[in-house]
Amino acid sequence: MSLIKTTNSTQATTGAPLLSHVKYEHFLAGISGGVISALTLHPFDLIKTRFAVNDGHSHRGPQYAGPLSAIKQIVKTEGIRGLYKGVTPNVLGSGGAWGCYFFFYDAIKSKIQGGNTKKALGPYWHMFAAADAGILTLLMTNPFWVVKTRLCLQYVGDEKRLPEKLLYKGTLDAIRKIYKSEGIYGLYRGFVPGVFGVSHGALQFMIYEELKNRYNTHLNVPIDTKLAVVEYVFCAATSKLIAAALTYPYQVVRARLQDHHHNYSGSIECIRCIWRSEGLKGFYKGITPYLIHVTPNICLILVTYEYFSSDDVRIL
């Protein structure tokens, strides 16, 4: 009996530190931020996607002069609902992705800190935790991004130009048809540039964490001291703008690989085609609506996350 008690006690003792690093409120906070931002800002995401796949010479889809022109044309030809094509997989993907990302990120970060939230990690470890969390999240959510992209890129008139297997009635129909016609590979199109895109999240979270830490250090308070909402917004917006400027091209490549109107053999061919026919500007197509979308998006997500994962976030 003593041996059994000792064994159980040992398991409990050794298991507790591992479990203590896993906080499910981070998962729920990430889901909340992702869902709210996707529902609120989806039209900008749709417009960014349409600009990103427009190669300027194939004319497979509508041509837009700018973001406002795109909104007017979409509403005119597809109605208000046209601005929300692909919103279901976007909500599922964004909610699931941010939930998983924050869950993995905080678990990895806490493990490195040994449970001591006042321990500063430095840029390298912040990037390491963010990159690992990004790859794990991408493995789980890539199919949602493929479906979202394809639903966003269904235009009026596609029913006359495309075979039935490339026309999707909704999220489940798209998943079924993509898997049936392209296999599991179809649901993971764009995964390779997506992995490179993990560098975007790693840079963003490294900058975000460093800005928070340096600000608290400047105030001579512990680095885990909660900030005001406006301070979180500043850190989030600054980190997003810097990361976006450095890594945006991967999103163009990823969107074109996932677009069913294009047919590239892989990432390398896609990059060559963009460079040959559009030059450097081609890799930054859609960046204006992208920044209009992601800047308030990341501020909303991170403020929501910080709010739901803490009891004492200040307003001012």
C-alpha cells in the first residue's frame, strides 16, 4: 500500500509541473479574438485575396482599380453577401488558428520560463516559441484556409466557365469536392509558403513581446505587468506593420497556389511566374487592403486575448 501511495505521489509530483504550463483559458481567449476579428473584418480579407491572385494578364476574374472600387463592384454584381463569401471557413480557421496558436505559444513559452512569468526570454526564445506554435497551428488549420480562399475567389459567371467539381456551394461541399478531386494534397495547397509564413508570426510576436517587456522595464515594473488597452494596441499595430512589410510576399504565393483559377506545379514555378511577368510589385499586390484588414485585426485579437486571459487589464 505504501509503495502504491509513493508511486501515485511521485506521478502527481512529476506530472504537476507539466500540466501547470497548459492553460486552456489561452485557447478560449485566442478563439474569441479570432472569431470576433474574422466576423468584423472579413470583407477586407476577401478583397485582399482577390487582389493577391490578380496577375494582371490572365483576366480570369474581375479587375479592380482599388479597394473602394472593389467594394462597389462586388456589391453591385454579387450583393452584400458577396463581401462575405468564405466567411464560414474564415471564422472556423481564424478562431481555431488563434486558439491553437495562443495555446501552443503560451505553453511553450511557459515551459521555457519554468512557470516563472517574470523571467524575460529575449528575442531568440520568443521567436522560437512563436515559430513552433505557428507550424503546429498550420498543420491543423491549412484546409480551412484553402477552402476560404476558394470560396472568396468564386465569381459571378464561374458556373459557365468552370467544371462542376470546381464550384462550391459552401464549406462542407468545398472540403468534400477538393478531397475527392485532389486528395489530401488539395487541402494542403499553399502549405510550403505557409511554413515560410510562420516567420511572419514569429517576427510579429517577438516584436510584440519585446515592446511590452521594454515598456514595462522602462516603467521599472515586472515584465508581466498588465498594460492599458491603448498600449496593447500600439504594440500590436507596430509589430504587425513591421512583420507585414518584411514577409507579405508569401501570402501572394500562397493565395495563388490555393486559387482554383490558376494551375502552378508548385511554389517555385509560382514565384518565377510572378517575378517574370509582374516584377517585385507582383509580390506586394493587395498589400493596401491587407494592411487595412490586418492592423485593426491584430489589435482586436490581441486586446481580446489579453482581456480574456487576465482579470486586470486597464482601459487607459
